Amino acid sequence: MGWQALWGTMVGAASAQVIYPSAEATRVYQSPGGLLDVYAACERFAIGRGPDPDAHIQTFRGAFTAA
């Protein structure tokens, strides 16, 4: 499925509704130790420019895992 088809399944062409990010999702992605930090650590490791990202992953799990 291409992007155009995928986009069409989520947002209709005639939709005028604004989609706002949830505050919780923003926090999980953008906070220090959040998913973007984990992704960056994993990417650095994958290309040979950083250590094993396990510490980042464990920090993320400790901070953001649902109780």
C-alpha cells in the first residue's frame, strides 16, 4: 500500500477536521529519555557510531511503561 492509499484510509479527502497530537503521545516521544532518544541511540549503534542502546531502552521502559 502506498502513502496516498494509506493516507486515504485515515483522513478522507473532504475532511476539514484538524488532527491534534495527544499530550501523552507527545510526552512519550519528546521527553528526555523518550522514544526519539531511544531511536537515535539505536540508529547510532546500528551504523557503528555508538554503544549498545540497552541503557536507553531500559530507561525508556522504566519511565514510560504503563503500570
